[in-house]
Amino acid sequence: MADKDNENKALLEPFLSVTKNSGEVIQLHPNKNNTVQPVALMRLGLFVPTLKSTARGKSGAMASTDATKELKNLTLVKAEGYEKITITGARLDMDNDFKTWAGIIQSFSRYPTKGDTVTLPFIDFVKMCGIPSA
């Protein structure tokens, strides 16, 4: 029974948030109207939207970010035993990449997940990304 309790606590851990001012632990409850965003991942420098019209957007410079700390609790990371995770690529552009990221977030909030996987019709994903259909 103690093993099951520990397993349940581990599952709830990503949905716990500590208030900065009081230190109070709050449990977050995702549902069809509210989602729990991967805040740590969204705060990575790679996921800061850059407009193509700016000098930074036009440069096409590659950004590299160490995401080990933020991703250490993912099932895949634990199973494969990754020790260092680096995300490298061009910064997001508002026209395409950020819309796709928003579509991914919406997919996980609107469709049931099995582990860390979500399955949905491709056309629904395209619509959530704001891509007009013919």
C-alpha cells in the first residue's frame, strides 16, 4: 500500500505549485477549461518568440539551451537515463513556430493523454495551430 501511495504522490508532483510569498503548496487541477502549462519549459530562452521583422529574427542565429533541469522528470528522460539535455535551434518565429507550440499546448489540454502522449485528428491539430484550411 505504501508503494501505491508513493506512486500517487509522484504522479501529482508536476501539478503542485509553491506560492513564492507564503510558501503554501497549491495543487493545480487541469480540465477542459484550464490547463497546467509546462512553465519551466516555456521559460527557456529558446521558447521566447521572435518576430521575423526584427534584426534578431532575420539573423537566423542558432540558440542553445540546457534543459536538463526542466525535463528531468519526463518518462522518456528517466527511461533512457539522459544526463544532459540540450535544445539547439533557431529561435521561434511568431508566424509559424509559436502558433505550432500553442497548438501543442492546446492538444494536451483538450484531448485525453495516455502517459505523456496525446492522440487527435490531424485536422484538429492544424486548426489549433491557427493554420487556415482549404
